[in-house]
Amino acid sequence: MNSNKPTAYNNRLGVKGWVYAGRYTFERYLYLGHRLSGLGLIAYMVLHIVETANRMRGEEAWAALMTLFASPLFRVIEYLLFAAAVFHAMNGVRLLLTELGFFLGKPREPVYPYSSSIKRHRPLTYIIMALAGLIIILGGSSLFFP
């Protein structure tokens, strides 16, 4: 019997396995948020190109589209886009600093139980996410209260 044959058991969770992080840490949920915000920003870029191309349909079509975009629903969507961009950028800075080795501390001898470097850069995570939250709140105030 061939043991290399894939079975249904190998991918039994499907999309739920991609979204549900189980007993993972805060960083795992940031990873998921980074993925989703990146996909959202890519979708926005495509829609922005389509929206800009609508200018070729004439001034009336452009004015109708701009009237639609001035509605309260699109103000909320614009705020969510802004929040996704800020989160994605700030989490990217956190990942860059972590991957470059900042905030990891001095190397330690590998003695069981092994220490995790996550606890050493966790304060950086909290600081950057608090800063992102502050920017999102302040940016939202300018969007909703001009």
C-alpha cells in the first residue's frame, strides 16, 4: 500500500483551518489580519482602476458614480479601507523589525524548556498595535467629522 497517497484527512478543516487559529497566540491572529487586509487592499486597487476607467463613459456617468460614492455607506467603506491600510502598514513594520532581529534579545543556550523569542518582542507588538489603533481612531474622526 502506498503511504504517500493523500487522503481526505490531510485537509479536513478546509477554510476553517485557515481562519481558526485554535490555541495560537496573538501573533497568529495578526498574521490572519495581515493576510485579509492585504487581500482587501488588492481588491480595492482593482476596483479603483475600474472606477477610474468609468471616466471614459462620459461626464454624466462620472457624476453619477461620484454621487454614489458620497453616500454614507461608502464613507463607512472608505473608513474600513483606511483602517485596513493602517493595520497592514503598521503590522508590516512590526514584521520587518522582528525579521531583522530587533527586539529578540541576546541568544541563549538551548536548554530545555526552551525559551521563546515571542515573549521578548511581545511589547513591540502591543506598542505598534496600540499606535495603529490610535491612528485608525484619529483618521476616522477626520473622515466622519470634516
